[in-house]
Amino acid sequence: MQEKNCQIVLVGHTSHKLILSIDKEITHKLIFITEREPLPGTLEAKKILEALNKYYMERRIEVKNVKFDFHIQTKPIAELIHLIYQQKLLNYENININISGGLRYMDIWFYIASSITNSRVIHGDFIYEKNEEVGIYSNMEMQTIPFQSLTDKQFEFLALFFGEYNDYNQFFDPELSFNENLLLNQRITYQSLEELKSAMEKVRNETISRGSINGFIQKLSTISALNVYPNPIDKKEKSIEISYFGIAYFLSSLFQKYLINNRGSNIVQQKS
């Protein structure tokens, strides 16, 4: 069976440059990413997107358009990780992240997401004449950097910030975008350590000290997985919520711990 390849592409301000890079890869599906909120250059990117859609649909390549919230810091990291795992569950084995057309800060978010998911991230090595791209040598594969994985207990702790669910696949429902998925978009914020402590005790069915909860908060805050604020009502307490970095870590661990294992179990069952 032939492997299916998906290329996720940041749309910039020139279609010619992107086409040169895109066409260097074997691709069965293209996902073009643009900004949801108007930013400098949004109108130009919209025109480029329309041209790219027309060009590749005429070539009978599956095309999808997705909008990210680039105006919200670090959110695109979680959005891209969510999108990558959705495609993997749709049986796209090879995911290429093409940052040839993005702005620098967009590229940074995508590079981080690619590092967390160990995805291939590429940028065109273009041939220039008078500062214009006239050709391409190849796509450079950028070396990603290792990110710390969550421990089992940290994963259990971050799960407290999401609502109830019956199946881990609900986080990656292919019919829902990041913003449309209520598990990801309607998260739980705790207004005190005591609230968070009670939630953890309910899950574990055992008594947990405030010191243990503080320990989780301190360690997860060092990797930017939590946002901790003074409670505006009670200054002695803290408001604690999961950050977009935390969501990114959680989704990565969720996919690795459960969905891949479940897929392997299904294969074993089919063989037996």
C-alpha cells in the first residue's frame, strides 16, 4: 500500500515561490494555512491563497484551507499540533511542514510545533536573480530540537483542565477545527489551589496535599504549560489555567500514549 503524504503550507505573499517549494515534494494532500484575524499583508495572502487553490485543484490534488489565530501568542503551536495528529489519524503517514512562505514569527510557532511532534519541517533553497526567486535547488530539511515529554503524572494533572470525554479520539475529531472542538475551546480554569486539589483527589480517589499540587504547578510552569495569575477576588489564592504550550504538550502525549497504542491493539485483534 502506497504511503500518503500531506503537506501543511504557510501561505505568504507570492504563489510562485510556494509552488516551487511545494512541487519538490510528493504530495497527496495540501493544507494551506492563513491568518484568521486581519494582519498586515492579509489581503495579499488571500489573493495568493485563491491562486494556489485553483492551481492545485486543477491538478487533482486534494486541497484544504485552515485559518489559525496568529494574533494570539503560542496558540498556533497548539493549533498545528492538533492539525498534524488529525492528518495522521486520517492515515497520512508523512506530514511535511512547509515554512517557505511564512513570516518569521509564524515560522517560529510552526518550527516549535514540528519539534514537539517530531515532524519534518522544510524551507525552499531558492535560486535568486536580483532578489527574486527564479528557481529552486531543493527543499532544506531543518533539524528540529528535542522537547521534554510529560511524565505520566504531569499528563494526568493537565487532563484536569479539560471537560469530560468518553474517547480520546474526541480531541482529534477530523470534522472539527481546534476552535470548534469544545474539549479544546472550553477548558477549565481553577480559581484556587483547593479547587484543583479537590479535582485531583476525585480522579485519584485519595487525599493529596497542597504541597503536591504546588509541586505540579511549579514544574509545569517552568515549561510554560500553565498560566498562573493572582485571583482577582481573593488575593491569597491563584487562578490556574492550562496554556497553549500546555495544550500542545498534552495533545502530543495523548497521541503517543493512547492513540498509537490503541491502533496497535486493533492490529493485534485483527490478526487474531
